[in-house]
Amino acid sequence: MRALVTGAAGFIGSHLVDRLLAEGHQVVGYDNLSTGQRIFLDNALNNPHFQLIEADLLEESSLTDAMEGVDFVWHLAANADVRFGTDHPRRDLEQNTVVTSNVLEAMRCHEVRNIAFSSTGSIYGEAEVIPTPEDCPMPVQTSFYGASKLACEGMISAYCEGFGMRGWIFRFVSILGERYTHGHIFDFYRKLLIDPSTLHILGNGRQRKSYLYIHDCLDAMFRAVDRSPDAVTVLNLGTDEYVEVNDSVDVITEHLHMTPTRTYAGGERGWIGDNPFIFLDCRRMQDLGWQPRQTIRDGILKTLTWLQQNQWVLEGRR
């Protein structure tokens, strides 16, 4: 199989590239390296079955050329800065929705039939049904990020219906693990290195979140692609547990042997669009024979250990 991976130099994308190459596939990585890290592709770049295209998904001609000969698209590229959506409202539209439209059009031009897409649990907004199943009543959107991803899902479904494609849509919780370069563990660890005596926490610290370890996430995606026969498959990916932000802080500070004074910004949300409780019903994915192997605590510790060993990511790009 010849696979195209968008966002190939990112956290999830680079792990996916490694996994595809290990399974003997040819891989085309597509990334503008605006947030992705070339170093994450060091092993892949030494593999004759890998090609990296440094280009933006808004460059339609480059994308169309890259799609030639491709059998399967893993579309992971996105703007993931949920917190700053209201500062740049158009960014989510362009980097999530418009580029997904471009990917689908390039697929149509080359008659590529298969796409797996990284959506998000944020599309559920502040869900009234907890844990939240895939077919819950769709709530009012609370973030530009979630709204843009929901629009992507609609585009993919329409292309699958209109042009005989197959789509796998994965609604992730937050993913943890090696090569993690943004998120609460990253932020807390960096703050504690600067000042181990005090840790400022957005919101009230009682926000409840679910997380999934990167390799459990990839296992689920591959199993779904292998076993789900539907034209469009929509699956939640997460664990059967959640933690409060304060619980995450407990794990981090215990591991670092620190006892900082905690201060709080207040309120039940850390920022506009921050859902106070995210917990997905993942039984549909589990029915395909998948279970996560790592707990949330395991994922936090693996992430923190990697950050300790790779502190260059705290200072910016390498």
C-alpha cells in the first residue's frame, strides 16, 4: 500500500509514519513543518520507502501532485491550538476545514478511495450525555476548533456518498506519549522548571478530562480500518476513565519530587471553549476487539519522562 500522511512530522503523524513503514508500506509524508519537527522523522528519512514533501495543504497543485499513486490517505494535519481559537477565528477554518476540502478534491482527482481522519471529542461541545456516544444529540459548538472539525466530518461523509469513497473518522480524546509538544503536561512541566515553588492552573483545577496513550490510539485506528466495513465509520477513541486536572498535577509533581503552591485562575473552564467534562463512550471501538493497554496515569508518566529526556522541545523548534 502507498499511504499519504498529512501532518507527518507532528506528534501523532510521525508515530503513524513509523508504524506504516514497519508494516512494509510505502509512505509519502506531507508537512509544512510549521509545528511539526523534522527530527521526529529521522528514522523514516533513512528508509527508502519514505518520501517527505515539505508543502502546505493550502497549495492545491502540490497536494494534487503528491496524491498520485496513493491508495490510502491518513489526514492528521490540523491547527490544534484550541485555546487560542478566538484570537484567530479564521485559522481553524483554513487549516482544518479548507485543507480537508483540498485533500478530498485531490483524492477525487486521482480516484483515491480511502481516508482516515483525526477528528476530536471537542465536536460534542458541552455534552449532556456522559459518557458521550457517537450518536448523541449534537450540541451547540463551543470552540472554533470543534466546529471546524465537525465541518470536516461532514465534507468527508459527503465525498464518501458522492464519489464512492470510504472514510474512517476518529473522535479522539487528548493523546499523550512520546513526541508530545503541547498540552497541559507540557505547560505544567515547563512552568515547574522555571519556578518549582508555584504552579498556576487555568480554571479551578476540577475540569475532568480523558486521555489516551499514542500507541493505544494507533492500535485502535489500524484495527478499525482493518475490521470496519462501513462506507463511513465514526468512532470515539478514549479510555474508560477520566481524571481531574488536579489529579494530573498530583502525578506530575509526585514524579518530579516537587510540592508547589497551586494558584488558580478560577471558573470551571480554563479558556473559551474548554469543556469542563470530556468523557467518551468507546464501546463501539471496543466491539471491534480493541482495548487500551495503558492507563491515563501511565500515559502521563511516559509523556513526562520523554519531556525530561528531550527538554529541547520546551525551548521551541530544533
